[in-house]
Amino acid sequence: MLPHVNESRGYLACSQVCSYPASYGRQPSANITMDEERVPRRASLKEGHSPARKPSPHHHPRVTFLTQPEVVIIESSQANRPKNRIKITKQLRESFPGTEVTDHMLSEAAKLFSENYGVWGKASPLSGKRVSFNARRLREQCLPDGVATCYVRVTVDGTLAGNVFACRWSCNGMTICWITQLVVKKDYREQGLAGCLLNALREDTDDVYGIISSHPAALLAAARAYGTTIERVSLDFIAENAGSIMKASPISYVRDSGLRGTLFDEKDCTGLVSGVDTKFLVDHDEPLEALERIRERWDWPLGELPDGHEYLLIIRRTRRRSRSRSVPKSAGNDIVS
């Protein structure tokens, strides 16, 4: 899920993943509830490998575009906390319509991105330097005027730990919810924050979820958050709908990215199955390491990741059913970065 930009003007990312101060300017007002955090556990596709947990009455947080931000406080446990990660004791999740996002909030989001996304690759003239973004470009790319947009952030013990931006539009009678940026601070990864953020975007009116990302773990988390697994994603649905959905997008990098992969051209030789050419020359060392780990447990359906390209994932919404026969909930969360 990344915007189409060149090195000189920065770039948006969806490859990381969820936190922030409770107030910027006016105090947010909304229902405040206490819930148990769902800390990710090492996952397996085999049933019985994930310990049973009591369902929470707020198991699937929803976000609605309101004139007032929604605030949810989530108490956390320390179970199965990954090594070398900061212990999470309390999360504060806030949801804002795009029109309520302040410049100060965007400055903090840009700082989170710039410090945690990655570095430019060897093919870039900026090789080795950190990929950065500023608040102005962030607003232009993620919160364009006249478009339904949303921002969700999670603060852990008062520290901005992650956030997600999304945009909605209509196409062929469907409501599209597109993740335009997903970032989690490195110290708080592998603790379920990606799923927390992605689930907070869900709306009853959504028909399709989409994301472009160079990081396989972000796609794994998105598939899980939106009712499927990466192995069960419908490639036929992507092949039939990607072109029209992306052309209808109000987000320039989505609209302008060229489709790549054998789904769209059987003669394609990039190694991709479903992807886009963003000409975004970020270093792929970390995403490829994550892909190697993912392939040890899942059949990866989206192909290889050539330089300057990113994966494309489009998910048709499915209604949630009983979890008795489903993949463990933590699947896809423990390696998100």
C-alpha cells in the first residue's frame, strides 16, 4: 500500500503497523470502554496450536466517521511478549474522520513513518538514507479534500506506537476501503497492534478492502483482519476488479500505479503474481526476510518482489463466522513489521 512517489518527494508506507497522545487541541469525547488486549501468539495453521481465549464483548472494534473522535482504552497482558520488545500495559486507540486530523497529529504521524519505515535501496540515488515524509505531503496523499478518509492511532503508555490512514470511494456499486498508510513503531511490533489498527477501520458498509505494500507481513495482517487468510485470498477477484477499482481511486499513487504480475498479463516476467510498478526504490532486505519466514508456514500467492514494485492485495469482504474451524487469531500478527 504505498503511494507512487519518487525519492525527491518522499513516500507513504503500509508495510509497518498502531498509538499516540489522547489529545491534540480539544479533548476527544466518546465512549470509553475497557477490554482485554489480544496479544498475538505464535501461530500455526493447525488447530489447537493457539491457546483458547475468552471472547471479548468488544472483540471486533468498529469505526464510524463521526464529528467527534472515538476513544477506546484497552488493557494489555504480557503473555507471549516477543523478546526485545517494550512491554505493553495499556493501549489508547483513537479514531478520527479525516476532517478532524490536525497538523500536529500529522507531524507526529510523519515522524513515526520517517523513523520506522526503512531506507532507500541500492538502485536509488538516496541509497542508505532513511525514507522520510512530512506532514504536508501526508495530508495531500492520505487525506485529500472532498474524500471520505479516516485516521486511527494507538498510544501505548503515552507513546505513539502506530497508526493507519484509510480512504473510501465507490466503484461498480461497491464501497472500497483502501489502506493508504500503516506504520508500527519498531519497539512495539509483533504484539498485535497491526490487527488492532486494521480492525478499527472496518465499517458495515464496506464491500472491498485494498492495500499496496512492499512488506508481506502487512498483507498477511490485512488478510487476517478482513476475514480471510493470505492463502484463501481470491486471485480471480483481484484479476477481475483491480483495474476498475484503482482507476476510480481519488488517491493519486493508487490510481497511477501500473498493474504487474501474471494475474494481469500471462507474459509478465517480473516474478510477481499480483503487484504494481510504483518505482519506489526502497531497500527490500527486510521485506524479503519476512517473506522467507512467511513461506515456511503459508503458501504465498502473490509472487516475488522485484525492485521498484510492490504487492497488490484486494479482499472482498466476508461476513465473520464461528472461529471454531478458523485459523488462530494471532496468525499474521507475530511477524508484522
